[in-house]
Amino acid sequence: MRRTGIRNSWGLLAGGLALAWIALPTRAGDIEMHSPKDIPMHRGEEVEILRSPGVDAVSPQGPLDSQIVGRWSIDIPATQVEGKVSPGGSMGVLVIDAQGNYAWRSQGRPLATGTVQQVQPRRDAQAGKTYWLVSNGDAPFYLTSDPHGLTLYSLRTNSYVATGTPI
């Protein structure tokens, strides 16, 4: 039986015993999380530790994706949780030139500048997509493009954060 584990806050492996949370499917198809002490482990049993959030650098860097070049309005969408609506907001304007240099501005003030770096998400990467690392000065993000615009993800959680629309 192959078990999938999510590393606990210590992420330890000691003496062949995996100290990890174990995700096991239920008969209904849901996933239940179990502490290792609740699950008997057998010598030689394969345990797969899921990778932590974040990205790894791609080496060598591939060619710049021409779809990310341009001037983008970066916006957080409005959300609704349990009937409560949280308004979205602007994260500013991101400009990426043909050499991969970027400038992120908000309310006319520069927030950050740099050069996009090609990265590969450790989790949930989509086949055929190219990902690029940027920062707004407060937090790093990675982005990918499609014909409609950019999608930005949090580097810390690999979660969707915002959308970039061309301006």
C-alpha cells in the first residue's frame, strides 16, 4: 500500500520511521489526515512525503514567455465566505519588458524592480506551463500566463492570489 504524507512542522525522518501526517482516502473518496502514531508502519513500506510549498529555480533559464511581456493591472478578486463579501483590490501595475525586467508600481509609487526568473512550483504545477518569479517588495509571487492574462500565486503557499489583465 502506498501512503501519502504531508510533512509536519519538523519534517523529520528518523531511523526509517516517517514522522509525518498521513493522508489516507476514505471509502467515500475523501481524504482523512492521521498522525503517524495512529497508523501502523511496517518495515519497507513506502511512504511518499509531499513537497513543501514554494518553487525551485529552473537551470538553465528558458526563453522569456512573450505572453508575460506587457503592462498589467494586478487585482485580487472579491470573495464570498458564508455570505460575507470581501471586496477585492488592486495590487498595482506590473510592467514586464522584452528582456524580462519588471517594475511593480502602486498609486504611482515604485514598489519593486527586478528581472523575472523562471521557476518550477514544487506542488500543483500544470504540465506545459512556464512559471516566473516576481516580487512586489513585500512578498514574492510566481506567475503564469494564458491568452486572457496572468495568474499570480503565493510563493509561500502555492495558492492563487491575483489576476493580471492587460492595460
